[in-house]
Amino acid sequence: MIFDNHNRPITYLRLAVTDRCNLRCFYCMPEEGIKYLPKHQLLTYEEMERLVRVLARLGVSKVRITGGEPFVRAGLMDFMHRLADIDGLNDISMTTNGVLTAPHVADLAALGVKAVNLSLDTLDRERFHQITRRDELPAVLNTLDALLDAGIQTKINAVVMDGQNTQDLIPLAEMARTMPVDIRFIEEMPFNGEGSHYPVLHWTHRRIVDELRSHFPDLQKLPDPPFSTSAIYQVPGHLGTIGVIAAFSRTFCGTCNRIRLTAQGTLKTCLYDDGVLDVRALLRAGATDEELTAAFLRAFAHRPATGFEAEQKRDTIVESMSTIGG
């Protein structure tokens, strides 16, 4: 196991396999979308597999496949099968918007994928269309049903957006009454390709919890799992749980065990940093595994203590979450 300069273990990699997405969510990118990178500027599957092998030898045991939308990239399932054969890697999971996922659920289950995070900000079809700028709610709900039928642990990620979907908090939370899902409400972050939508974030994690308690007065706080970014709650008698992620308030930095690789091969040791290592350049310059290992270790030895420290070192935040890896 490896530790950063603040004695936090690094065991979890979020790996973006593409910057492309088939939705245009309000909180992720501008309405016109983003300028996607040409294919040769993205890591190949072979390059990604090699990097995961190097990181697994360093102690990374969990990989979450992200995008953009992962299933937009052809050949994804073959790549995931190769990841499953890497020694030391014992947890492969995925974040998806669910539009293209349903046909692959059986293969994900057979592969041993432990969990899928499904992005779903509203159950109202018209608001879904407004938020995502696409009319794909039926496809997402079909994926949700398929995941539950397959017995895959499912978390529903809902970004809470002032003036967009705050009326959906309670209907989404009600899903946990009869479904074994974790409904996770996430503070909106300024990674939409435009910068922050608000001078002040009004829907903080505290306000989200207050809103939930107004409808569920017996809402109980549960113990949070190690390294969890989510504060976990449950209503007695409900099958599922409710999580609240202080993604903008950044209350969980002290236990963060995750790093990110963007689709273009940039290492981010914090979501809020500018990128601390061009891994693609090292790979294509012929770096050995030992040289890659040394470069990773140098980056981990200079990790910011918090997201606020990382943010202070950059000029502005205008990235799209699709570019970073959701």
C-alpha cells in the first residue's frame, strides 16, 4: 500500500475511458457541448491497462470506470474483462448515465462488477429533458431495473441544482423506501465548462439534509464506511439508504484515498487540481514501468491536503466534468 504526503492511503483509481457523452447535462457542460479530443489524443485501452497494472502493484485495488459516458466508447467490455485479470485489482465498478447500459448489465454481473453508480437527477421526464437536454429518461429507468434484477449494488447520483431539480429531492429519496438502492445527493460543483453557476452555493450538504428531515423526521445517521465521500442516512423501515456528498464543501478530504486518470492521460490527485502529471507523454516517450512508478510516487508525495488547497493553485475552474471523468 502506498501513502501520500498526508499519510492517506491511495487505493482507488477513477479511470475515464472517454471524454465523450451522449447527454448534455446542465451541471457538466455548456449547451453546445465541449470540443472533444481526437482519438489519437486519448489513451488507448492498451495504455490504460498498462497504467492500471503499474498502479495495482503500488496498492491500488479498486478501479471505477467513468467517462464522459463509458459505453460511448467501443470495445469497453473487452477492456473491462482484461482489467479483471490484473493481480491485486479486486473491485471494478462503474459510473454511467444509463442510456446505453441496459444491454450490458448481464455481462457486467458475470464479470463481477460490484457496484454501478447511475446518474439520475429527476424522475420527471420533462425536467430530465431540461437538465440533460436529451429525452432519455425511459432508457435510464430501464437500466435501473436491469441493475436491480441482476443484483448489482446500485447507487443513484443526483446533483442538486438550485432552480433545476430541488423539487425532486423527496421523490428521489422515496425510491429508497422500496428499492435496495443508495440515493446520493451531491452538491453542485463548478465543473461545467463555464465556471460556477452561482456566486454562493445555496444547496449545501446541510441544507439538503434539512430538506430531507422536513419530510423524513425520523431520518437516522448511519456510520460511514471507510474513505466514504458520502454521509449515509436511512429512514427506519426503508430498504435503501440516502447519502449526501459535500462535493463543493469538501468535508471529506482528510480521508480521500482516490486518484483520477483522465481519458487524455492526465493524473489528478485531487478533483480540484489542474492535473499534476502527463502520463500519456511518459508512455509515448517510452517510459519503463519503473519510470512510471517513480513518476507516480513523486506526484503522490506532493498531494494537496484539501480540495481548497488544490483549487488555490489553479487560475480558474472552467473544465467540464466530462473532460475530467465523472
